Amino acid sequence: MPIDAVLPEIQAALAASPNLVIVAPPGAGKTTRAPLALLGAPWTKGGKLILLEPRRLAARAAATRMAATLGEQVGETIGLRMRLESKVSARTRIEVVTEGVFARMILDDPALDGVAGVLFDEYHERSLDADLGLALALDVQAGLRDDLRLVAMSATLDGARVASLMGEAQTIVSEGRAFDVETRYLGRDANARIEDAVTRAVLRALREEPGSVLAFLPGQGEILRVAARLEEARLDGVDIAPLYGAMERAAQDRAISPAPAGRRKVVLATSIAETSLTIEGVRVVVDCGLSRVQMYEPDLGLSRLETVRAARASVDQRRGRAGRTGPGVCYRLWDEPQTAALPAFAAPEILAADLSSLALDLAAWGVSDPGQLNWLDPPPAPAWKEAVALDRELGALDADGRLTDTGKALRSLPLPPRLARMVLEAARRGEASRAAELAMLLSEKGLGGNDADLSHRLERLQGDGSKRAKDAKRLAGNWARLAMAALPRPQPSPAKAGRETDVSQDALSRARGQSLAVTKNADRERPLSRESGGGTGRGPVRSDEPSDGALIALAFPDRIAKSRGAKGDFLMANGRAASLPVEDPLARAPFLAVAELTGRAAQARILAACALDPEEVETIAAAQIETRDETVFDAPSASLRRRRFRRLGAIRLSEQNLSVEATEDAARALARGVAQLGVSRLSWTKGQDQLRDRVAFLRRAEGDEWPDLTDAGLGATVEDWLAPHLLGRVALADITPGDLDAALATALPYDLMRRLDLEAPSHFETPAGSRHALDYAAPNGPLLSVRVQELFGLSQHPTLARGRAPLTLELLSPAHRPIQTTRDLPSFWAGSWNEVKKEMKGRYPRHPWPDDPATAPPTTRAKPRG
């Protein structure tokens, strides 16, 4: 194997220094050759080597290959430890474990007694558990075990960054041995379904090239759809072999084994086949260029799967699969220039994951601030804050970030905190076994099928006799025993205290031993939040027995959901909407307990849930249900309505109409409603309208010392000036002009009111002694419309605002028709008056038309007849 050339260098490096980075391409042999080469190194002192693998399939393949090299079975010198499977013995010197298992191992035994070295294989995949495991191992090495060897191995890795993280560790590169691979770019119509494009590419590859085909697709759904299309094509001598994480072990083994003599194979795989596996006979790769990754939205507390473009490092590894055993061909479903635009590496999981389990793990380690450890990429602050908040809400962390007794109990179960809480609470109710099986369904993809109703899945799991199902049920039983052992025991009598304590600890130790192969995250595929169905799959239910939905609600109380009337549409207690296909039986349920969703917050789709009865919601969430009286403004009736609501978060459980009380809050609500409709809807009198116009005139003339009494200004401050005068009023129609007088007095202080009468009077008294209202809403400023004879004797033009603004005069004829508009009366008298006089004298001969009106006596009368 290519790695053999650098094995002496690897041995020498670890003899001289505790840390090492190995970079070798797929197929170089680093996974199986490096651990065996280090087994006899003096620094091991007979201790074990731990080899971490990101996926169970890779772990099982590596253990099997190394054991075969030694002529042994797995469980002898080479051991295997992962969820649902454990094969180790007293003879075991190399343990192949999945990354989640190792994270739990080091947390339970920080000194790593009996372990000489830890090898992180395929570290470039950057799972959250791998990052946690390396951070803790470096901490152990620095504080407890300076003799502990740590090796990071990868096919594509930023070796300099990792070497720096590991204390400037030496980096050894193996060039590997890859056969030539021809790359053919096929492009892809962006509007075409990916399944159709991959099917066409596979059929073309089978026509053009010999050998088996490995096709990469984003996920299980696309794999099954392509498989169905290829089966319909009735390909002669070709076997179709899906390969994804949720498959039975036997099906996975068939996918990676060589094709029978005389036949070809088409392996349809997720990114599970990118590294650590050699599929015999494959010389053609079809790459769609997409990957499916989990994205966590901390502000929503939701995880979703998102299909993204694969990184350049990933597509290079996929391409390399065609050249593992001979020259090959890679068909890429994109155009060649697009390759340069791909991201260099896939984003580390720590940057896009729910960190609630990590927060508990670090608290158990004695760390409340992740900055105290060394990370290649530290946990993002928003996600960390959300994780700590959730753990505190569960009672697992105290205000200082320390692990509480509840937190210790949650950590005794190898499950995410929400699911651990469900199993523990169920154990208090005598339902630990059923809750543990529900947790298993949510942790292991594909168990019990993919029905949205978790109760249906549970029923199928309980009747499933396959090895995977049996292993899952056995492991769930271990979780149930752990939960029961973690419950507080009744205080024993003094004579029995010592013996009872020993029994409790012994039970906990046995349960932990049975569950050592468990990790809180299955392989590389972390369990997503899922929901369970409504108790239809477990036979008769006692009246006092919680339903499956009630158990799921223990884990996800914020995702109790109520139907919105339209079939399939639900509103969750956290305020987010979610939906089911209308044909799904669960779509008719009045309430759901939702465990898993996908999609974005605005259009989340329910993947797993259980039905809840309204009575169960009342019981489960009794402490969270709030009763609140709300007085709101009803715009159509322009009146207040008072209702009593019972709410569970954003869900309205019930409402009751009540009479509106005469309170200040009700007055403010009515005032806000008035502003919503528009202040102009109030019953303003002419005098009140004029007063507001007078103030608006002075505000324009003199500045902001005058309040803004326009509709917009009053609407913005309605709670200040109007609300205090609406006590006891319940509708717009109840607000009287007297209320508005009092409200305007609030808006316009007494000193300004006095100035208003002086500077912007409501009326103008003419030299003839008559009083006329001024129009302050006129387009060109305050306006006085008056018969011209009433102004005789006036030699100066009238002004307002202490002389700042001339009054606009609309001079009228004796018949009250406009004859002139002026803002300079003396100029009018001296100028155009003569022309006006001539015209008016002929029309109205009985009225006076003096030659010098500035000195003539004013009058409101005509000359008498005769």
C-alpha cells in the first residue's frame, strides 16, 4: 500500500513527539496500515490504540480489514465499538470506535487509562464529536497524560491549521497511488430533477464504460427514486445497490462487496462512500455535485437538512473512487468552470449544529466557557448561547453553567438532552421502556419506516425481527435501565443505607457497562428532532398511561402544535408554523407533539409527530398555560372588545367574551384604536378644527414650541393627550366634543392658549364693528373674507403672529362675491381701488364707493332710498 513507504517515518515521529498529522489520499491505506504499524511501538507500553471513524460503515470495514490482515476475527486483537454493535475482549489492542462513542469514553474516563494513543481518521470531515474528542484529548494530554499520542489523519486537510492546533505537530504526507481518472463534464439543466439527470448519466456510463458504477446523490430519497428508475430500465447483468446510513447492515455489506462474476453493479450512495471504503470493481463515478447537510437555526431552535453544492475536497475524493483499483472515468453533472466556484472544504459541523449536548459535555468536563479549550473552529456564540439557555430550561445547568443533579442524570443517558429528559421523566411515570424506544426511533434513521406518525413506527419496530431492530430494542432497554438507575431513591433506613447505596451504584454501573457502545449521535448522522404519532401503534392504553404524544411532549414542549383549521396546517407553541400533507392521517389531529421538522421557519414540514388529545395538552402543559384578559380594539365596529384567553405559548387554547372595564389600560387601547382608524374620524367641531389650524399656523410661523396638532401629530401621541379623557368610553361613538375639548386643553398648555388668542385670534373685528371668523386652513395662509365697505378707514394691513404674518384679505362685493385678494391693503387703496370702484359703483349704486377709502367711514349698510 502507498502508506507503507512512510510508515517508518510515522513510527519515528511518534517515538520522538506525542502528536502527528498524516495527510494521505483515499486508497493509500492509512486507515488500516498505520494502526497496525504502531501496535508494537515501545511508547504503547502494552496499552490500546483507539482508531476513530466518522461512520459506522467505515468503522466496521476498517475493523474487519485489520482483523483479516492478522488472520483473526473482529473482537480479538482488533475490536469494534459503536452504537448497536460492540466486539471487544481482553485481547483487544486496537479498538475501532465511532467518534461519538469516543467522546463519551473520554468524558467518563478523562485519564484514558490503558489507552496509549488515539488516531482521528478522516478528520477533515470535522464532525462535532471529532472536534470535541480532539479538544478533550488535547486537554488531557496537557494536564494528565503527557505520554498520550494523538494522530490526525485525513485525505484532504488543511494540515498546517491542524498541526498548529496540535502544538506545531509534524506533518507527514503520503502521495498515495491513484490510477488515472478521466473527467467528463456533462452539465445539468437547473430546472431538471436531479434524479432524472443522474439516471441518464448512469445509463450513459453503463453504455460507454465497462466495470461497476458508483453514483453520488444527496440523500436517501434521491437514491431510492434513482434506483426505481434504473429498475424500470431492466438492465441486463446489472445489480442496483443503494448505500446510505439508515440501511440494514446486511444491505450495506452487499453494496460494498464485489459484484458476482459476470455481473456489474451500480452503487447509489450518499457521501458515506467518499472515504474509508473501497468498493471492489468500481471504475466509474457519477457525481451530481450535491451534498445534504444539517443546518441549525439557534434563534428558532430548529434543525433542518439543506441540499448544498459539495466542496471541492469532496468532489475530488468522489472522483478518486474511480481510480482506486485501476484507470477510471468520472462523470460530473456540472460544467467544468463551475468547479473553481465550489467551496474549498465542507463547513465544520460545529458551525451549524445544535450545541445543547456539547454544552452538557463541557459542563461535565468542568468547562463553562468553550474558549478554555483548543478548537480548530470554536462554537459560534449565538448557537452556544441558545444551547446553554435550553440546558438551563431543562434544569441541567445552573446560572453559572455548572452541571446540576438533573444534568448529571441527563448525561447518564447517551442521548441529546431533550430525549434524555423524555426518558427520565417517563421513568418517573413507569414508562421508561416505551420512551426509550421512541428515543431510539428519533436517533436511528429508518427504524420503523418513515411514517410521520411515530406511533406507527413504534408498532413496526416492536414487530420487527431483523438484527438491526433487535439490537435497537436491546439498546433502548439499556437506556431504560440507565434512566431507572438515575432516579433518586427513597431514603433508606440507617441500617440499610450503605447496602442500598451500593445496590444503586451497582445497577448504574451495570447499565453503563451494557450501554458502553452507545453514543448520543449515531455515526456521522446526528439525530434530528423528530415527532411522534398519537398512540395508535401500541394496543390498549390505560386511562392513566401517557400516550406516545404525551411522552414526546416531555422532550419538545415548545413544539406542541394546534391545528389551524385548514387540514394539515399547525401552529406550534413556539410561534412557528408547520404542516403535514393533507392526506396524512395525522393532519386531522387537533393537537400534535412535534419531534422533527425540515425546511425553513416560514414553511416547516413535519417529519415525525404524535397526536395529542386536548385533555392531554391541559395535563402535560398545565404549568405553562397562561390565562390572560386582553382588551383590544375592533376596527370594524370601532369599539373595544375584552376577551379572556388561555394560551400555551403562541397557541390559543380557548377564549371568552367579557364586558369592558373602565380602566386606564382600556382607555389607552381605545386611544390606540382611534389612531389606527385615523384621528380625523373623531367628532371634531368647527371650533376645534379651527383651533388646531390656528396652532398649526403658529407652529409654522414660530417653531416647535407650539405642539403638533395635525392628524399625524395627534395620532403619534394619542396615549398622552386623548387616553386620560376616555375612562369609561368603549367605542369611537362614545367620544364627545366635550371630551375633545378637555383633550385639546391637555395638548395645549394654558400659557400657550393665552398666546394663541393674542397671536392667532379666532375672529377679526372690522372697523365697522363686525366680527368675522378667520380661515386658518386656507392654502395661502390665514384668510379673512369680508365686504370691502367694512374695512373703510383701515390704513394699515392687519397681521398675525406678532406682526410676522400678514392676514390674507379676500375683499367681497355687497353681494359677497370676491372682487380682490390682497396681502397689502394700503397698496390696494392707492392703486387698483379706482378701477374696482368704477365697476362696483355701476353695479351697486346704493353702496358707498369713496375716492379715499383709507379715511372713509366704514359701514355695513347701503344708502337709504330716495
